[in-house]
Amino acid sequence: MDKKFWADTGKKIIEIFISVKVLTIAALLITSTKLVMLNLMTGGEWAAVNGGVISTVYALREGFKIAKVKSDDDSKDLKA
């Protein structure tokens, strides 16, 4: 594989890691884990909060991908 491929791949990975979603999820995981360690939150609450937020973020991301594909293919599904 050529150097351009690896340069583009590295750039994309860095963009993903510094995106707001990743930073928000990381902050949430760190904060909630500290709360569990301090016995201010139970393991079940930790799982519910983190699972709910992470699954919601990924569901929205996939929804936006589908909406973008639909809007790009000139179908009448999304047009008013």
C-alpha cells in the first residue's frame, strides 16, 4: 500500500479521536467510573447510564448516515 493511504488513514483516525462524541463518551465513562469507585453509584446504574448514552450516540450517528444517503440519491422520501 502506498504512503498516501496510510497518511489518510492516520488523519481519519485522529479526526475520529478528537471528535466531540469521543471526548464526551470518554468523559462520561471516566466520571461514572469514579462515582462507582466512591460508592456514589451502583454497577447497575453505571451500566444503564453508559449503555444508554453510548447506544443513543451511535444510533443517532447511523440515522444521520442514512438520512445523508437518502438525500444524496435524489429520492422523494425526504423532500417536502
